[in-house]
Amino acid sequence: MGSSSVPNGDIATGNLPVPGRVASVYSEVQNSRLDHSLPLPSVLKSAFKVIDGPPSSAAGNPDEIAKLFPCLFGQPSAMLVPGNSAECLSGKNLKIGVVLSGGQAPGGHNVISGIFDYLQDRCKGSTLYGFRGGPAGIMKCKYVELNSQFIYPYRNQGGFDMIRSGRDKIETPEQFKQAEETALKLDLDGLVVIGGDDSNTNACLLAENFRSKKLKTKVIGCPKTIDGDLKCKEVPTSFGFDTACKIYAEMIGNVMIDARSTGKYYHFVRLMGRAASHITLECALQTHPNITLIGEEVADKKLTLKNVTDYIADVICKRAEHGFNYGVILIPEGLIDFIPEVQQLISELNEILAHDNVDEGGLWKKKLKDQSLQLFELLPPAIQEQLMLERDPHGNVQVAKIETEKMLIQMVETELEKRKQKDSYKGHFKGQSHFFGYEGRCGLPSNFDSTYCYALGYAAGALLNSGKTGLISSVGNLAAPVEEWTVGGTALTSLMDVERRHGKFKPVIKKAMVELEGAPFKKFASLREEWALKNRYISPGPIQFIGPVSDSLSHTLLLELGVQA
Ligand code: FBP
């Protein structure tokens, strides 16, 4: 089937066609991945049944979560265990919908393949609908019926283009009503929401809403985000993190060799990861850069922009003494948001932008507090402009658009100039800026992400088939061979806490930030001084799909699981 093409959209639904992929124009590597067979955890390979654990609580404020989720709060998590064949072959014809929500992450197509194959294997005659363009597809009832021919060219391939994604939220009563109408129209037994912390919170609200309205539609979430900040004991990692970090590590390794080859550049590399610095930390562990900034540490130590600049300049000066006028510096995308004085400035700017006209004469600046105004005036004009850009739908600064790496180059340059004049720096400095972000979100999924996603999807199918709702598909014991991976579903309400917004409690799945007491950060902290002055660069090269390292897991995961020291 290597040369098959995808039908353009689904005429039956009346939806606009999706330009499909044509496998005949795939590269040899892409083609070889199409038929790469995926191992399943052994519990999914033969007869299994679903058993319930003890009642659950919440990650914080259980009383408030109980009020927000009266139907679902306290429900147990579920585990798949070997059972008899009658229990797992329901014979039911299920109608299931699936949606991709939020930013792309390698492996999403395999979650869909996993759901599809589960239905083929265990519930013959079932239907899988793919909602197009994210949650808006549910609200507008835009879908495509997925069949094996449609899915095939996307197996083990990156991207979310099979059905595309979107960042809309289902939150108002009207939007919930639209979702109900779609569920009724398509007679849905279940819906799988593939998304990050916000999307899984939304999945749980949908599950609660459907249950309270006595709809038969059940909802299961799947943990997705390259940022790696949706994780807990039962959900050890979000998919996409592994592949994205391996792609960035290859690129970082390349600029390391470039730096060493010419000896004349400092490469300032900003890495994606909106809030948490997991990607930056993982890439540091994979490549050993000279300087790595971790946002959570910056916040913990309450560092100012000047402190951060001085730290970088100090290392550059010491390296110059050793004869190195080059290096590689990793910066997390969310850094700017972790610096307390910048946070203060941003929150004042948010208020001003929400309520005032920002006049060209700059009168609006009078509304800034003294300290914020001083900081604002200190920033390069390009960064000032980026801080004033349109906010995202949640009112937040779009950190992906703030070129922190360029700002730091300018600030470090100015600082080094001063030191030169005082004779305390005799080197030469030339910064090169990079942002590695979108490049990592749609690459060919690593063996780990391919297999993990397939198991997450297969498990989601099994959970829906056994009538479960409000759970997130959970696959564990990931350091063991795939056959020994555990499979189940964790109660979404058990991951939730509340935040007070506009005078009301809102449920949230708390983002998992880098823990400064956690094994990955501690390992990095124990090695960073050595990496700063002695060049210990590692250039891991491209992701391997066969051979000895092809199944390797991320350092973060291995360290968190206590498998790597
Ligand atoms: P998700 O949390 O939805 O997975 O998206 C994460 C992310 O890739 C961040 O790393 C980045 O800041 C953001 O998306 C970029 O968003 P957009 O795709 O809207 O530009």
C-alpha cells in the first residue's frame, strides 16, 4: 500500500475536503515508517478486562472540585488486566469521535490509529469520526469518517494534518449545547480528546456535562504536548516530548559543532515550551551546552534580568580566559515569564492593553509603576513591541513571539562592552540567535512516541468500550519492555485543582513544572559547571528508527522513573 493516496475529504458529511497526504511522494524513511509494526503492551494483545481502583480525590481543593463535578468526582481510576475473551470482545458497534486539540505533537496520528485498530480488532463494524480543526469541529459538527485507507498514509507520521487541530475551547453554555447536539446527531458512544492540560480539563467538563444531561456519550482524554508539562504519577509523560527534544537536540548538536569549528560565535538558542522548562532541561541533558537557563530556577531565586545577563557574561568572560570565544546557550521559551520584575511589567501591560488606548505619544506609559517603567525603557525596542503584541484568547502574552534570545544577546553585548572598558574582559563576542520551536512539533515520531501513542489510543478505545468516562488514558511502567507496560485510565478529576478567575472557581489540571528537587534538574545542576568551561558537547545526530539507540527514552523520563542515575 506504499503508494496509496488519501481520498480528499468526506463527501457524505458535506464538509470541505481536507487535502490528503499522498504516500507516493514520501521519502524512503517516511515510507519505511508506514508499515513499521508497533508492539502493544501484552495486556492489550490478548483478552483483557477493566477493573476499578479505589475512589479518587483531587490534586487540591477536593470540596470545590466535588461541587464542580458532582457526577464524576470521586470516581476510581481503571486498570486493564488479563481477562477472558468474552469480556473484551463486546460485539457492540460503537460510534466514536476523536479530536486533536492545541499545539501539534509527534504521535497524534498514532493515537488515532490506535483507537481505530482497537475498534477494528474488538468492536467490528464500529465507526470512527475525526472532528476537523480541533474542538471547533465538535461544536460545528465538522467531521470526517475515518477508514483504513484514510488513516494508512498517516501511520507513524508526524503532524496533525489527518484531521487538523485547533485551540478553541468549549466553555459557554451555548458551546456545550452545540457539543451535545453533535453527540446526539452522530449518536456518539464516545469521544476521545487528544490534548494538553487545558484540553483535558475541557474533556472532563464535557464528560460531566454529558453525564448530567444523561447522554450516552463518554469522554476519554489523552496526554499530548511537546512541552512535557502534563504528567503525574499515573501519566509519566505526555506524548511528543520525546520526539521534539530529540529533534532539537540534533539541531543543538549541529550548532555546537559549528561553534567549535569556527570558534567565533555564541549561539543563543531559545527552545519551545510555553511555561515549563522541561524541553530545555532535557536538551541540556542530551547535548551538554555551556549555559542553560531554567525558568523555574530563575523564579525560585527571584533573579532579575540583570542577574541573568551577568551570569551569562561571567561564563563568557571565564571561557575567554580559557581561550574559548564561542559557545552554546539554551534559553527556555517561557523564561521572560519567570523573571519576577518582567512578570510584574507584563501584568501591568495586560491591564493597560485590556482597558486603555495605547497612544503613540506614549502617555499610556505613565500608568506603569516606576520599576516597571524603568525595566520597559531598558528593553530593546523590538522586545518592547513584542510585549505589546496582541494577547492570546486567555489574555496572556504570546511568549513564542518574544525573541528573548535576541534580547539577551543585546544585553550581554552591552555588559561585555562595559567589562572591556574596565579591562575585565579581553575576549570577542558575536551572538547568533535561534528559535527552535515549530521545527520539533511535526517530525517523524520516535519509536517511543509511535508506540506510546498507539497504546494510548488502543487503551482509550478499550476504556470507552467498557463504558468509562472522565478518565485520561494512562500507560505506565515505561522503562520496562513494551510488553510489560501497564495500561489504564486515571480519573481526570483526581488531577484537578481550582484557580480563582473573575471571582469564580475554575477547575484546572495543574501544569507540571520542572522540580528543582527532582532527579533531572539535580543531575543537570551537578554537571553544569563542568559543561560551562570544558567543552563536553554531545551531538546526538538525527533520530534513529533502527539500531541500538532507536528505542531510547528521554533522560527526563529515565531519571524521573529512577532508572538512570
Ligand atoms: P500545547 O500545550 O497545546 O501542546 O502547545 C504547546 C506549544 O507548542 C508551546 O510550546 C508553544 O508556546 C505554543 O504551543 C505555540 O502555540 P501556537 O501553535 O498557537 O503558535
